[in-house]
Amino acid sequence: MWQVALAVFLVDQLTKVWVVHVLDLSHLRVIEVFPPYLNFKMAWNFGINFGLFGHGSDPNTKWILIALAFAIVAFVLVWVRRDPPGKLGLISAGLLVGGAFGNVLDRVLYGAVADFLNMSCCGYDNPFAFNVADIAIFAGAFGLVLFPTDKNAS
């Protein structure tokens, strides 16, 4: 689990440094990669997924969301320890934990989460952006629902 979490964290942070700083997306705002299917669109997310609850001016929001991420990680770690899942469940937990820590570091460094992946298709122009950590969190949560326990354990 910890190897997966570390790998997700590193890939997330490396992609953010590359896109935001090396490619300078924070100033360019948009880089067309494979339009319309994949573009880099800079979005500083001050809230939770899709910017929900991020429009207020309360400076405590950042710290509340960091605390919430730590609480979710703690819950997952306690769950995994009390009722150990199988290999796929541990991988899922690692995805979720690594993604959560990636977005927490963004909030600490930037005050917001750096989202940049934007995908559209078939005449639909998706206004939302996301990042590697978001993908890992979603996949990890989904995997924990699908693979909650080790069915081979006795």
C-alpha cells in the first residue's frame, strides 16, 4: 500500500511541477495537447472536487480541507488495519492515500490544488479540470468499495 501511495504522490507532484512550472501553464492558461480530447487548462481549485465550496473568501477553508483529507486518510488506514483487504484493496487504499497527500501538499504550497487535465469529447466542452491525484483518489475509493476485504482470508 505504501509503495503505491508514494508512487502516486510522486507522479502527481512531478506532473504538476512539469505542467505548471516547466510548461508555464500557470501563465499560458491553456495548452492544446490533443484537442478536443485532451488539453491542459490551468485551474486553481480552492474547494473540493470541481471547485465545490471553494468560492468563499474564508482563509480557514484551506485548513479545513487539509484536516478533512487527513481525517479521510486516517479512516482508510484504520479500516485497512482492522479489516485487511486483499491485494487489490491495498492497492486501492494506496491510490487514495497518495492522491490525498498530493492534493494536501498543493494546498500547503499554493493555497489551492493545481488542476490541469481537461478532457472533452463528442461536441461536449468540459469546463472542469482535474489532476493525477484526483484520478487516484477516485480510483482508490472505487476500488475500496469493490475490494473491501480479502475474500481468501480465513
